[in-house]
Amino acid sequence: MTARKTRVGAPVPADATARAAVLRREIRRHDTLYYQDAAPEISDAAYDALARELRDLEARHPSLVTADSPTQKPGGTPDVAFPSVRHAVPMLSLDNTYNVEEVRAFHDRVVGLLGGTEPTYVVEPKLDGVAVSVAYEKGRYVRAVTRGDGVQGDDITRNVATLHNLPAKVQAAWPRFEVRGEIYMPLDAFRRYNEQRAEAGEKTFANPRNLTAGSLKLLDAAQVAARPMELCVYHLVEAERLGFASHWQVLTALRQAGLPTNPHNRACASLDGVLDALAALEALRNDLPYQIDGAVVKVDGLGAQRELGTTAKSPRWGMAFKFAAQRAETTLRGIVLQVGRTGNVTPVADLEPVWLGGTTISRATLHNRDEIDRLGVRVGDTVLLERGGEVIPKVVGVRDDLRTGKEKKFRFPKLCPSCGGPLVDSEEEVAIRCDNPSCPQQLERRLEHFASRNAMDIAGLGSQNVKLLLDSGLVHSFADLYRLRAEELIAVERFAAKSAQNLVASIAASKERPWRNKLFALGIRHVGLQGAAVLAHRYPTLVALRSATEADLQTLEDVGPRVAASIVAFVARADNRRLLEDLERLGVLVPRDEAAATGTLAGKTFVLTGTLARRTRGEAQAAIEARGGRVAGSVSKKTDYVVAGDSPGSKLDQAHKNGVPVLDEAQFDQLLGPV
């Protein structure tokens, strides 16, 4: 059904404006979790429901549409750690459907747009991995780029070169060509890798897609090579110009050239053939050596594809059919409460182990007390477990009809299960919290966060070793880590002389981490990695941060009242003040990037757009930061300069709109001057 639009000039209801803002914010947050952090919190279906609600709102109220709305972009943003590359042809994403009726509706739209002509199709498995564009010149591999925001992505050429099934050279008649595909990790390799991490006491990955995305962001290609990933190619850019008439011909030619294509691709002469192929793939999904979360349906004829065209975000000639979430029934043996690093108490279902989605499930989140009440779940119930989008499983229902009368209601305790302190209702969210900063489980989670890759990056300090250090009594705070001696560690279970020395050395080396990572490591509530970078830029010393007021903080980009209040409260707590002073005395909370305060570009915010001739995007950012400046991902009135190279994107338009000075590369060089 088409959403009814409001008449032109009609005021937009306040609740619609507010809801659109909430949806845009949530979708962007989930985009960051999925594309950049490789840590999705919700299933694909739940994400698509948010996107569909926003599209419907914008269809009813066109004035709500903004240029940066998630409905206008494929999603994801380039990672500042890698040089950005502009795609020669935009790398669009596919619209998702979840039932056969929507497939039939897609077919009807295609037939209508083609003037009544019935097309043929190709159906392909939809691998659950990371989309990539791969370029060849004179038959040799030259470049690989992520999807990014669809217009430009990250250059991951060296990392992709480590894939064992990527041919360095192919037999192709085309002097230069670009293919697109999916990088994924086979299930057996994923299980082996997780087993190795568990044995080393390190945190395991939730699914192969998360591990793949995280691996491709590593800066050391040798580490990437140790993670066995594979490529599957499914598209040839500008295939019609290269002489092809159909997508099926393209897939055949790519396979003959030596590029990896999926053996389960299927040509379909009609809609009925498409539906048969979808059913066959869904039946096969659990027997495949890799994860698929659906299938892709494409119009086969390239001339028909050209005639159908694209929207700003998706091609009209293709769609993704997502398989229904897999379900299983099992017994709820109990409910365990876990305390997170910020004090939130999360109920977790302890389940009779059950096979679901290619793995054995014995635990699933119940989110919060309200969710337990909504489900009406009792200990001893037969519960319905769902694994949607191959993310962390969840309890979605209860088999009331199977109750025997022996089931017991779960009552949320009034005291923390870890420290025995009082539990309080959070004023900010649907959650129950323990406010005791000395709570053992909170400290354990905070130490894990402190040592994580984006924080202090302490090698060898995974979850298992954190627990060993706490249980041994050697560590009671972040500061205690920097007092550890190798001879003390040798007395702790699992530590030999070499591993003890390595851990002490890794802890000492972490003192050299950038100031922004140190602030992120502190685990201030509501302050993520980007927020920590903003703080580090404005407050380059601990003294400066301590003096910040809520009003001061709210002048910063992306810092609202809730975040500002959290920062001030964190710094004001007596126990935190003592910890910060202790870390400062130990040489930990001493900024190592003093240029942030004294450089020639101190206090200046830059945005980069387009391709520079003399340096990569990463090199330009490094030059700015070496002189105390900061690089932001989007243009605002707080931006001081936009640096524009060849083929700049929409950021240049935003610069003109906001009156931000624009520098070409020569002007940028002049501004940089000597370090």
C-alpha cells in the first residue's frame, strides 16, 4: 500500500518530526554498529522495520526528507583508519523482502516497468559477509574497496590480497574491469578461531560476519592472513559495455576467468522458477559450509536492468529475499543476572542446550525486567528461541499449553547478585542498575573494556586473564595493572615466565596510546570512541577535562545534555578522582599527542572530500592531527575548513551551504606548513 502524502505546505505533526529524528538517529547508530564496529545489536528484520517506518513517514511528509537521511544512502561510512576511494559506479544495496507475496509484488513491478514483458531471472545465495569491490588491470589484481557509504569506501587492498581464493592473476579479455562480491568466513574456520580465542582467555565472536568485518579492519595484513576468509564474486561493473547481454553470461565468464562464484547460483525462466529456487536454498541453508541469510533475485537481461534503473539507494532490477528467522523450542532452566561495566543488570536465559542456526545455544538474552514481564516467562517453561539475522539468539515466546504447574515466576532481586548492593531503576532507560563502582562484575567488565583494542589495546589481557588477575587479588583497579611485576604473575595459574613478561611489557606499552583512546578506555557512560576523540581534542589534559562544566561540554559537536552530565558526574566522583590521579602519577593518563594542544592547527576541525593528488585520505588526516587539528566525518557550522580534492561529494555542497571555507590541495599544503 502506498503511503498517503500530506498536501504541499501542510504542517508536519510534531510527533512525526520527533519520531523521524529518533528513527534517523537509531538507524545511524545501528549502521555504525554493523558496518564499522562489526557488532550488530539487532536482527536484519528489526533493522529493516526501522528503515521501513522511516520511509513511510517520509512518504507521508516529504518535507521530512533530508539529504543525509538513511533512506537516501546505502548505509555505512568510510573508516578513517584506511584511505578512502571513490567508487567509479555507486555501490548500492538491495531492498529486502521477507515473504513470497513481496517477491510476487517485485515481479509485478518489474513487468509493469518493462511494459508487460516477462523477464528471466538469476537467483543467488546471499552470503552473510562484507561487500567488497575488486579491480583488475591487465589481468592482475590491483585494488579492493569496501562498500562504505556507497559513494566511497575504504581501501583494503593489502588485506584482501591475503585471501587464499582470490586470484592474483586472471585470464580475461578486458584490459581493466571491476567485480563486486562478498568476503566471508567458512563455518569450520570460524569455530576453530573462536576455540583458539577461548583457550587464550579472549572474547569470542558472535558470528562469522562480525569476525570477517573486524578482520578486514586490521592494520596488519599478516594478522588478516591468519584468519581464513574467502571471496565470492557476484557482479561485473558495466558488464553491458564489456559486451555481455545477460547476468548469467557474466557469472559464467567470471567463473571461466578463474574468479570464485557460487555453485548454487540458478537461472530461472519465470517467477515460478524463482520461487522454487528460493525454497530450495532455504532448505539447503543449514547444510552449507558458510552462513547465508537469504537469497538475491536479479533480472537476468542487462538491457532490462538498464531500462529498470535504480533509486538513490537500490537497483530496481534486484531484491534480497531474507529467510525467516530460525526457531527452536527448549526448556528455560533458570535466569542468570549479569552486571555490565556501567552497572546495567541484564537477565540471561539459562537454556537446555538446543541446536539452532548451525550452532548449539545454551544462553539467550532476556534484555530487562520489562521483557520478562511482557513474555510472561517462568523458570521451567518451554520457550521459543529465535535466531534472526544470525545474531545473538533471543527468547520470543512461551508455550503456555505445555505448562505443568511446576513452573516458577522469576522475581527480580532488590540487591546486586555480584556485590550485594542495592539495585535502582535507571532514570534514562528501561534498565535496572547497580551503582556500586566497586562491584566485582562491573570491575571485571570495565577491565575488559580498558584493555580492548580501541581502548588501551593490551595484548594478552582477555576476559579469562582479567578474571585470573581479579581472583588472585593482584588487581583491584586500572591503576593496579601498571604496578604488576612479572614475578608476581608467574605465581598465578596459567602464567609462565614468557607470558608474564609479555603481559607486563604490553601493559607498559599501552601508556603510549593516543589521548583519545585513553579517555575511551575509562569507560565514561555514554562516551564512545568518537565522543572520546571530540573530548580529547577540546581537553588535551586531565586538568582541562576536570575543569569542564556541563555548559562547556554541550558546546562540543555531538555532546548533548545527557552525555555532558555523565562526563561531569564521572569526574566529580571521589573514587574516580582518586583513580584518575593514580593513573596520572603512574604516567598513564599523560597525553602522548601534545600537538593536540600546541600545534599550528590546534582547535581547528577539518572535513575531507574527494581524492587528493599528493596524499591519501589517511595521510591527510595524519598531517592534520600531527599539527593538533581534528578531522570530522561530516560538515557542520562548527567545521573550520573543508579540503576538496578531485570528484568531491555532497560535503562540498554542505560547505557552501554552511559558509565553510573550502581549500584545494595547494591551499591545504600552504596551511599545513612545516610540522
